[in-house]
Amino acid sequence: MRPLDAVDRSLIRLLRLNARMSNARLAAEVGLSPSACLRRIQLLEKSGVIRGYTALIGEEVEGEPIAVIIRISLERQSEGTLRRFEAAVRRYPEIRECLLMTGDADYVLRVDIADAREFERIHTEVLSKLPGVQRIHSSFSIRNVLARAV
């Protein structure tokens, strides 16, 4: 992958603010022709810099999933333990996010569930099978106060 330049960074910033911005408007904002802008965006997508586009859905939608934040502490923090844990996490589509942390937990995971039964399944079939896990602490969201696409 080539290094990101100022135009790439501007495109990323603009797409973070509004992923639905038209190619023509993006091109005008960064000073490129529409075709050159589209090529840049396609390169950013192909290289994995842009991994997808997301819609933020309001909680008033019936059946909206419940976010569960899971703090994971590992038995040890060796390179091999971290690598095995991270490889395992990638195999489970139920895990929406995984962050390596400082502080009292080694990782923070996010899963979205429909109900307690689904969380029980994820806890039993996914979380408890992750390698090197010493402790699992889970918190359920009551409601989303703020979500930004930035």
C-alpha cells in the first residue's frame, strides 16, 4: 500500500463526516476531477483503508439490537497469547469490534444481541472458547446517548 497523502486524508475525513456524499461533491471538496476522485476512493477501498460504509440506525426501530460491551482479561500478555486471541476473535462474526486496551482489561469487545438468550449462546459458544481468557465482564447498554459517524 502506498502512503496516504493529503488528498487521501481529506477524502477519509469527508467520508467519515458523510459517507453518502456524492463523488462529484467529494471531488470538488478536494480539488480533483470526479474520475480521479473515484479512482482514489477505489484504491482506498481496495487497499483496506476504507473497509465499508455504515448507517447509524436510531433505537426507535422495532427490534433494534442491544449492544453488549465485554471486557476481557487474559491469563498472560505474551505475544503468542495476544496473537492467538486476536486470530480467534476474527473467526466469529458475532464479535463486531475488538479493541486492544490499556488499563484493567486487555481487550474490549462489542457484540449486538436481540435478547438474553442470544447473549447466553454467544457467551457459551464464543466467549468461553476464546484462547487465553482469564476473566470476562459484560455490560449491556440501556440506550445509545451519542453515536457519530466520525
